[in-house]
Amino acid sequence: MPPSKVLNPPRRAALARLSGVALAALGGAALSACDQLGQATGRQPSFRGIDITGAPYGRDFRLTDVDGQERTLADYRGKLVLLYFGFVQCPDVCPTALTRAVETKRLLGPDGDQLQVIFVTVDPERDTPEILREYMAAFDPSFVALRGDAERLKQTAAEFKVYYKQVPTGSSYTMDHTALSYIFDVQGRLRLALRHEQTAQDYAHDIALLLPHD
């Protein structure tokens, strides 16, 4: 079973700080993209998350899956992608995000098969391929886990404006990290940043708006 999804007060406070930093970094580009889209369509988008269509970041990644195969966004072209950065030993935030992703797929009904959830570890030192495989299977076997070495992770996090930091805890450590979920459309274009505080219903609402229609 997935780990508990209850957020304790200290983690809530840390999450609020990290979300604030990330949202501030996204803010300028997000507002510009929204303005452009609003001018083009004559109306403001109805997304519940942050519309970052046209943002000059989050263009691609080059990471390795649990089978040792290199992956890029192009491998998932034709599907909507939910991209989340986290780590296996995360006590509450990451399990909550992945549990919400499971519920989001369920709420989408048959269209849930068009959503590919991708989990990028910010703790490759401990998150081995075997551990990541088991962790994804605890939520949904279709979820993909990706990892890279320290340098590749640094480059990927910078491309997506993701913050992460190792924090000592006695004889071990934990990781602070950005808790946003990024959504890509079926053409592989970054479209949305969804907040951790939002519900699965919010996520499903926005993702449904991006589903291709005949």
C-alpha cells in the first residue's frame, strides 16, 4: 500500500515556502503566457492551475528509466504527461502527490489511459532502479520513474526551475524540494503547473481541457 498521505505541520510549512519560491519563479512567464493566450482567443483560459503555455523552460529532459533506457519527452509524445519531482523516502508530500495522480487517472475515466505520470527522483543516491520500480508499483504500475546522476539531475532541475536540497537529519538526511506538478500536452509542450494544494478534481479538470478532441 502507498505510504500515508497525511501532511504534518512542519512539512506543510516547508511545502508552503517551497511552493512560494517556485511560483514566484514561474510567475512572470506564466502571466505572459496567459496574456498571450487570452489575446489570441479573446477570453481568459479556464484552467484551475497556472497556465504556463509558451514558457521558455521545461522543454525536455534526458534521464534513465528503471530498465536503464534513456528517456526524453519525445518518448511520450501522443500522451498527456504529468511530471513530478520527488524521492522515495519522502514521508508525506510525495505519497500525497502520487496518490492524487492515481485518483486523477480514475476521475478521467477511459481518458485516464492517455495520461502518463512520470516521477523524477531528486535523491538518486538512495533511489536505485529497483527501489523506484517497487515504489511506482505501489501506486500504479503504469507510472514511470526516472533518474540521473548528480550532474544530470542538476541540469534537469534547472531546466524545470525545480528546487531541491539535501537536509541532514541526525545520521541520515531528507530532501526539501519543489512540489509542483507539470503537465505537458500530447505534442510534448509544457502547458500547466499544478499546485500541491490542489485536489485531484482540479487536476482532472485541467487535464481534461488538454485532451485532444476529434
